[in-house]
Amino acid sequence: MSSKIIIGQYVPSNSVIHRLDPRVKLVTVFLFVIFVFFANNTLSYGWLSVFAITSALLTKINLKYIIRGLTPIWFLVIFTFLLHLFVTHEGQILFQIFGLPIYSGALIQGGAISLRFFLLILMTSLMTLTTTPIEITDAIELLLHPLKKIKFPVHELALMMSISLRFIPTLMQETEKISKAQASRGVDFKTGPLKERIQAVVPLLIPLFVGAFKRAEELAMAMEARGYQGGEGRTKLRELSIRRLDWSAMLVFLVVIIGLFLFRQ
Amino acid sequence: MKKLTALDLSYGAIFIGLMAIGANITVWLPFLAIPIAGVSVPLSMQTFFSILAGLLLGKRLASWTMTSYLIIGLIGVPVYANMQSGPAPFFGYTGGFLFSFIVVAFVTGALIENISKITLGHSITVALTGVLINYLIGVTYMYISMNTWLGLEVSYGAAWLSMFPFLIKDLGFAVIAGTALLKISSHLPSLHQRAS
């Protein structure tokens, strides 16, 4: 079962988008998510779509793979579209389906909202497809660094996230092992009322907890033995740097934003 | 403010992992998918683990842990229910439950920290309070999201009614969380000091 679970959706490659500094990608995607709400006509939506699709093509990732990654979203996109089709009553009646009138305003509004949703998800998934989770946690740590002033434990949280990325697959394997071990001892509640099913979780939880906490304590001991003292004075194996490629990417994005405000009504 | 130690960080990381497992527990325990109206609905144990985080780690570490859990999912690691990730789950009608985990962990942690001698009754009451906060925030968000950006007109009562079977399940898990707290803390001396 757990072999099907892929941690992170990162696809290794050496495309332009892959080589961008993760901070630049993070900020661009964040701003895009905000600015996409400013689009309000065909031209501005088209402009943003061109930007998003060009970025998708630049990643050199198989488009089929990107589309497949968006599968859970298709349902929501289509659902919102259909909902607007039947609920909105603006503009002229175009045609009727089973006696239900379809208005032109509904088509436009439904299309616009679905497109906005699609763009949001496409851009954010491009981010995770081209950046390793470790790079992203590094970028978050550096970007949130100023928050240290208000006692926000940026370094600690970033480290906690990196450790958990290492632990999640291990814990999942352990869960599988324990559930099989308990099944071999005869724990089996395939059916039965809710109460029994909930109680059946206990023989899984207790060994899982004890094992997990032991792991945590061993790791903490190992960290302390190697002199971990918190973030102060710690150096990094991978230093992030803003290069010419990143500056040009930021310039392109600035042009996209200026274009958006010129095209919108 | 006390600095987070290496032990705190490892416990936090472990709980992020447990949250990810709890969100997808039916992968390992298929019997936790309950048939409702002919459709098999997978149950999640996120509420259970967020309450337990509050009880075991205390309000400060637990709420930071839940914040990290949400960020990890946001940056694309499939740790949410049904192996989802990214910002989309926050926009859906169950997004409020995700946000509420931070509050749940904080409040249960704050409540348990104020009790000097923890009994079974205490820990179960605190756990049940956690579930109520979880659903209060989750269902209210559900109501607001449905009536605004999802464009569905649903009454507040109907929103509660649709989540009622899940509420029962989580109340059940909360009782186990309360009981487990005392069991686990006696197994692990380092947690025992923290828990009582």
C-alpha cells in the first residue's frame, strides 16, 4: 500500500524553472495567487493564462503528468462551473437543458471562476513539481527570517519540517508493520458497529506511539551529542543565491503584473 | 520565552508524521471507512492527533507543530486527508477543520497545563472540549464558504447535520485520546513529567 504513496511530487529535471531560486518561485507564486483575483475580463484572464501555461511548458515536465496531478481539482472546477450554470440568472437565455434555462452571464461567470481556480492550482503545483520540499523549507526559513524579531521561531519550525519530511515515510512503514503484526495476532474488525471499529485502533496506536517517541528521543539525543544549540551561528550545506536568471524571472513577472493592470477594466 | 530544544523539535516532527498518518488512516485500517448512504466514507484521525498533541506537548509546542503541519501540506507534501496537498484543501468546504487544528492543539494544551493533578475525568473532558472547538470552527467555516465562494445556499443547521456522523466518531476518538494520555505518559518518563 505505502509503495503507492509518493512524498512530495517533485520531478527532477534541469529546466529553467527548476534552476530558479526557491525564494523567487515562492514569492512569485504567492503574488500570483493574489493578483489572479484582479483579472476581470477576457484579455486579463488570457494574459495570465499565457503566463501560467508558458511557465508550465518551461518546466519540461510531461504535460500529461501535470494534468494528472491536478485530478482532484478537476472535480471542484467542473462542480463550480455547473453550479454557476444553474444558479446565476444574468444576461440572455442562450438555450435550455431539460427545461432549465442557461443564461449567457452564467456561462461567463462560471467559466471565469473555474479558470481562476485552475490557474491558482496550476501555478502552485508547478512550484512543488519543480522544487524539492527541502529547498522550500530553506526558502521559507530565509523569507520569514525578519519575523524572528517578533519571536516567531522561524529556524525551529523549518528544522521541524525538515525532520518530519524524513520521519513521515518511516512512520508510515511502521504503521503498516504494526497493523500486519496485530492482524497476525488475530486483531480483525472488518465489520461491526462504529464503537468497536474505533476501539480496534488502540492495539495499533499504543505500539506506534511508543516506537515513535523512542525515535524522537534518540534523534534529540543524537542532535545534542553533535552540539545542536538552536539556530544561532549555524551554517548551511546548501547556500541559496539570487543569480541573473532569478533577476530576469522577477522582471518577467513584473511585466506580467503591469500587463494585467493595463488589460483589466 | 524558552527556546525550543532538540527534543521539542523531534516530538513536533513526530506529531507532524502522526497527523499525516491520522489523515489517511484508512490506508492501513480499511475498516475505518464507514458506509454512509451507500458510499464508503474514509474517517480521519486528525482531530484525535491534534488533541493528543495539545495534551502531550503543551499549548506552545503543539500549536507550532500544527502550524508546521499545515505549511508542510501547503508546500506540496501530501499530508492532508486523501493524500491531498497544496492550497486547494483550504478553499474547499472542509478547510476550516484544517485551520482549527492549531486552535484545538493550543486550547487543549492550555487547559491541561492548568491542571496540577490529571485524572482520567480531566483528560477526557479536555479532549471532548477539543472536539467541540474543532467542529465549531470547522462547521462555521463550512457554512461561510458554502454561502460565499462556493455559491451554495445551505442553512447553518444543515451544515451541522451533515457533519453529525463525523462528530460522533471524533467524540469517540476523544475518549480514547483522554485514556491514552494517561497510558502513554506512564510508559514514557520524559512525557510523564510534562503531562503531570
